[in-house]
Amino acid sequence: MYEDVEFSVQAEVSPGLLSRLLQPFAKRDLVPDHVEARRDGVTMRISLGLRAMPSEMVHLVEGNLGQVIGVFEVRRRGGLRAAA
């Protein structure tokens, strides 16, 4: 099964933040379909989405995102869909 998933992350501004947020995807050979980042003062709001993420990886990536230094919130939106 696959999921259409979007992770919304809020974190402290840091020069290496974006590369650290992409690491959980890269180490699982996943490439986000979209990445959007906006700075709001001392906070960054980042959206990372995949249209067909293997269901067994969703919780792993979500947990890894929450462990990135400077991240204080991770939210996930998405739903299941049949295998592609």
C-alpha cells in the first residue's frame, strides 16, 4: 500500500535545517514530490510531500523528522491508496 502524505514541520531557523529534513527521505531512497520552506522570523515552516509513499515508511520518516535538531512540531496529512 501507498499513501499520499504531506509533512508540515515547524522548526528553529538554522543553516543546515533543510538538508537535515531531507535525510530521512534520502536514506530510504525516497524523493519528495514537493518541498516548500518559508522563514517567519526565528521560525521556519516547511512542507514536504509525497504522492506515493510506501505505507510502512510513513511512521519511520515522521519519527525521524521529529528527531531533527531544532524541530518542535511535525504534523502529517495523508491517506491510503492501493498499490500503484
